[in-house]
Amino acid sequence: MNRFIKIQDSIFVEKCIVCGSRPVIQQAPGGKFIVRCKANADHYKTQPGLIDIDAWNKHNRKPDNGSDNIRHLKRG
Ligand SMILES: [Zn+2]
């Protein structure tokens, strides 16, 4: 069973650090949710429970903090 819930575009999520896919939410047994890579759950998935986008973001954020500022400048 592979029914994914799309994460709204208005919600900021990091892309998968392995393949660059936007993550999706997968329903787990017991009314729980997993945030996982859309392409391959082996890349990363959160523990089943509440929708833990923070945990996903923390894992998939690139360690280079400096590029964050640059990204903001380029966006404008
Ligand atoms: Zn991936």
C-alpha cells in the first residue's frame, strides 16, 4: 500500500538530501504518519507518529549554514 499525502506547497520542507525529491507523508498503521522521501523511503523517513516535518528538515538540511543567506538574496 503506497498512498502518499502531498505536503502543501506553502509549507517549507527541505528536499531529500540524497536525491532532491520533495518529501511526502505516508500513512502508517494506527493512524500514524511518516514523512519520507517520495522516491525511496531508504533515503530517510521519520519515526511513525505525528507529522514530523521538523525531524525531516533537520536531517535533510545541508550542513553549510552560510548558503542559506545567499539563497535568500538570490530569491529576491
Ligand atoms: Zn530521496
